[in-house]
Amino acid sequence: MRKIKCEHCGLWTHGDRQTCNYCGEVTDERYKQEVSKRNKINPFEFRFVKIYAIDPWWLKSGKSFLYIAQLIFFAVVSVIVYLSSIFVH
């Protein structure tokens, strides 16, 4: 039996239940919110710099430079992973 400490009353309660045995509040509310937030994130999505049409010219050029640097970085990492997978076998 798993026991957890209630965030609201501070007493130890059953970890398998959704609510505390003593105060009736929801247990592990922050944990459940964090898990639902993490489930919404796609781990395979690359986060490139976004270039907006309303950005000034100097900001667009700086973001373009960063975007190209990101592409080069991902290309280099991909080549390293590819080569390491070839030479391991």
C-alpha cells in the first residue's frame, strides 16, 4: 500500500485514492497538473526561431541568422548520430 502526505492537512493517506481520507481534498493536484501539461508537449517537435512579418528588418535578419544556425546544428547532430550508428554495428 502506497502512502502519500496530503498537501492540505499534512496527514498521511492512501496513495491510491483521489482524495484525502481525512480532509476530503484532492491529493497530488500539482503532480496531476504537471503530468497533464507534459503530456500536451510533443517531444519530437523542433523549436525553431519564429520570424514574424511584423518584426523590424534588423530583428528579422538576426532571427534568420539564428534559424540558419539551428538548421546547421541539427544537421551536424544528425550526421554524428548517423555515423555513430554505422560504426557501432
